[in-house]
Amino acid sequence: MQFKMERQQAEAEEEIKRQHLVKNGYLAGAILLALISIASYFLYKRRRDALEKRKVVEFNAKVAETELKALRSQMNPHFIFNSLNSISDFISRNDIKQADEYLVKFSKLTRAILENSEKKWITLEEDLELMELYMQLEAIRLDNHLEYSITVDEDIEPDNTLVPPMILQPFIENSIWHGIAPKGNTGKIDIQIKKKGDMLLCVVEDNGIGRATASMDTKEKSSLGVKITTNRIEIINHMKNTEGSIDMIDKKEGLRVEINLPLELQF
């Protein structure tokens, strides 16, 4: 009887030991799993942070590259060359008054472009003044075979509304160089600024020869300015979580470009 009780006690002690081992095994497994999970999380977080940092670096590089390209596109070498050529032509014809007027406008435009190259935004009023100055110079170069109009809706405050500097310039340049100049007679550019909800709609419309008639070389040159401006708008969309866009609409005669920008106010 006593032997039986001792055996039962020994078996109970063995069972307790086994239960302890099982419990300790589960505990060790749980701790190991927790450590693996923690290590995996920190490894994932480290990789994610590294990826985010790389994305930020790549995005900043894209911003810098796009801004540099935008500055270069605004200071088109052909425009500078033709402007200086026009001044030289006026002087050779002894038209000092016209040469002086052209030089003053050209100097004012180039100075403003360089000053604005450091700015992310300028007022709509300032930008439209630059666009008008640019078109005045091109009209003189084309022997006044260029007419233009600028219309701003009454519910827009040009001196309080902000836009990226020279955002319309590539499209105006395309209209002049690739739409109106090849036409051979007087062409017109209409610029319209409208408000659409929380967006600013900027329209550049011309009565030139249109994209279908333009040569392949012309299309490639014009697409560069469009690409740069598209990148600028993509950057704005990324930074401000907006849906800016560019739409190019072929007309029976000429081209209509619609640029949608987020409505930004100075005050």
C-alpha cells in the first residue's frame, strides 16, 4: 500500500515537472516569437524609413531639376538671340527710339525672370505683367503680326492670387513660335483666367496652324516645355495634395490649352 502511494506521488511529481517543462517551453516559444516579431518590426521600420528618405531625396532632386529646367526654358536661347538681333536691326536702321524701347522691355523681362527664379509663387498680377511684356517683345519681332488679349474674371483678385512663376510662358511661346509665326499673317493669343471651385483655370488659346500641321521637329521642341510644366504641376499636386492638370484641345484653327492650378491666396 505504501509502495503504491509512493509510486503515485512520484508519478505526480513527474507530471508536475512535465507540465512545468511544457509551460516553460510555451513561454520560451512565446518570448522567442515576440523577439522575432519585434526584430522584424524594427527591420521593416528601418527599411521603410530608408525608403521614405530615399523617396524624399529623389523628390527633392526632381524639384530642383524641374526648377532648373523651368528657368532654362524661360530663358530660351532662341528668344534671347532673336531679341538681341532685333535690337541690332533697329540700330542698323537708325531707329534708336524703337531700339531703346525694345531694350528697356527686354531688360525688364530678363531681370524679372532671374528674380522670380528664386520664388515658388508670385502674384497673378505680376505674372500676367510678365506675360504681356513677353508678348509685346514678340509682337515687335513679328512686325506687329501678333495680337493678344488678357481677361481675368471679376471674382479673382490678381494682386492676392498666387501662381508659379512663368507657368503659362511655355504655352504662349508655343503659340507664337509654332502656331502663329508659321501662319504668315496676323495671329492672336487669348489668355483667360477663371475660377473653378478651389482651382484656378488658366487658358491659352491661339488661332495658329495647329498641332496637326506643325512639323515633327516643332512638336518635339514644344513638347519639352509642356513636359517641364507638367512636372512642375505634378510637384505642386504632391506637395499640396491637389489635382492640377494640363489639357491640350485641338481646334479647327489653332490650339486651346487649359492649365488647372490650385487656387492659392496671399492673404
